[in-house]
Amino acid sequence: PCRAQPKKKKKVDVKREQAQKDRMKKKIKKLEKAAPEMIPIEDFITPLKYSDSKRVRSLPPLSFEETERRVLLMKKWCLFKQKQDKAEKKAIQTLVEAQQEALKELRLESEELYQAAIRRDEGLFPFEREGPNYTPPLPGYDPPEGKCVDITKVYTQ
Amino acid sequence: AASAPRPWRLFGAMCLLRLPRITQPLAKEEEEMAALTEQIEMEKSHYSDHEMRKLEEEEQLRRRKESTYDDDEAPGKTVIMAQDLEDKWEQKLLQFQAAPRVTDADKNNNRTSLNRKLDSNLMLLVKQKVGNQELWLLPQAEWQPGETLRGTAERAMAAFLGDHIQAKILGNAPYGIYKYKFPRAIRTADHLGAKVFFFKAFLQSSDLSQAELKEDYLWVTKDELGDYLKSEYLKKVNRFLLD
């Protein structure tokens, strides 16, 4: 009699725990099957306060001369950019030609040096450089103190 | 197999470029276009918060002047107006002095300094003895068996600027070649002439105070190269230099 009782307790506990685990697993499966929520792209949603009509600028309409000037300027710009592009492409072409000539001469000289030259340079990329600014850096400039607090919203799926 | 004796002597030369630090001045069309795009952008935009605040305050001021002493708001309260803020920012801007774009070295035309012509590429030229002439050239060294040509160019650079130079060499392949035959007096069957292979590198470190510059050196732009280099050499060098 004393021996039978603890056995019953164990069985009932085990069954109850099994049932609980199965219920949890079913819930987890249901949640996973539901499609994940899309992360909203904040740039594409204009906040409502900017669609207020009071915010629209009131400007006088453009005169005929102004529109003419703008159209002519656009055409000049088009031509300018085309010339610039052609010049750039031509410069790259001469660069490539000069390099090909150099490699050809090198090959005539020695095959081994040529093979060393056309091998890929692993240390070249990634190449980082800070671009030019409008004014050179001021020597001995002390930038004002301040703290930057990042308030970007981070979404997780 | 015995390789045929090569009659050309090989040299590796390094074209060290100091990249521009400031932007080049805009062309006339670029300036006009920039002004036009700014104007169009302003026309298409809506009022910002700051501008709304400014408009409202102007309205309030106008109403206060028209209706005599409409004191709904407490008179003792000092409110910072948007216009005051703008004036304060304007003052702060005027007080700031940026570094000049045209440096002292520009004015003195000191060609040995790295601080001139901050908006264009500067190249290193050194005076070297070739044969029995002293010429202005890109630093070069003769190739020795057992090293690649890039190694030769690096050795040439180190010979003139010391070991502590941070330069990014752009790849293993040469960018250009200058081939010349020796004058008849020293031409032999073994030494017909020389081939100089050019490599390009970007200067990374901005100060060269540690560099031990032994011989005469110059930092010049592409346009000024013509003052120092011979015409044939210059033609070949110009081919692989972008403006």
C-alpha cells in the first residue's frame, strides 16, 4: 500500500507535464505559421502634420522669361555634362591603353615578371578615403562640446 | 634553358600622388545649375516648422500693432522670437573663420611644399643622375633579379623618402612605360637601352616631417610637369595621369 501511492503521483505528474508541453508547442507553431509583420519604411510614410494645407507656399507664378531661361539653362547643362562624360571616358581609355602597352613590353622582357605583374593585389580593396572638403582643416581648431543622442527606431520581426 | 641576354635594362619608377584636399571651383554652368536646382527645390517645398513659427510670430506682432495694446499675453514674459534665433545664428557664423583655400605656399609658389594647390593632384619629382646628366624624373631604381617590378618601385620610393612613408600602391601592374635607347657612344650589344615601368601610388600620410629627403625634390601638378620633364618622357607620363 505504501509503495503504490508514490507511483501514481509520478504518472499523473508526467502526464500533466507532457500535456502542458504539447500545448506550448502547438501555440509556438501557430505563432510561427502566422505571417511576419512587415517593418514599416519610415521614409515612405509622410507624417500627417505635413499634409496640412496651411503649409503650402504662396509664390507668384513664373514669368515667361524665367521659364525660357530655365529651359535654355537645362539644355546648356545637358551639353556640358555630355562633354564632361566623353572626356572622362576618353581619359579612362588612354589609361587602359597605356597599361596594356606597358604589360606587352614587360611580357617581351620576362615572362616571370609579367606573371607577377598581372597577379591580383589582395591588399588593394577595400580602399577607403575621406573625400575633399570645401576648406582645408584649421590647425588647432577646438570643436564645441556636445552629445549625440540616437533616436532611430529599431524594428524587429 | 639559357635565356637570351636581354639588351634592355629595366627600371621601376614610382609616381607618388598627393590627392586633393579641397574641392575644385565650380564651372560657370555648374554654378548656374546649382542655383536653379536650389530655387526649384524651394518652390516645390512646404513650410518647415521654423518658418511656420516665424510666420505666426509676425502675424502676432502685426495684430498687436494694429489693435492697441492687446495684452492677452502677460507683458513681462520674454519670448524668444524665431527672428532673434536667426540673427544669433548669423552672428555665430560670421564669427567663425575657416582656413583659407589659397595657402601661403601658393602665394610664394614654393614648389617643395605639400601645402600648395590643395585642389589638385601633386606628384613627386626628384633630380637623378642618369648616365652623366642630372635630370628631373619620377623616382626610379634599377631592377635587381629576385624582386618584382613593384618591389623596385617601392625601393625607389623608400630611397628618396625614407621607410616611414604610408603610400597605397594601386595594384601589381605597371601603368605606363618609357623606352629609350642609349646614345651610340655607350650602346653595346648587351645594353641597347632602358625600359622604365611606372607605378602609381596614393600618399596616405599628410605630413612628411620624418622623411629624409636627400636630393632635390619637387611636388608639382600635371600642368607644371612640362617645366621639368623632357618631351618624350612627358608624353608617356601624361598618358597615365588623370587630371
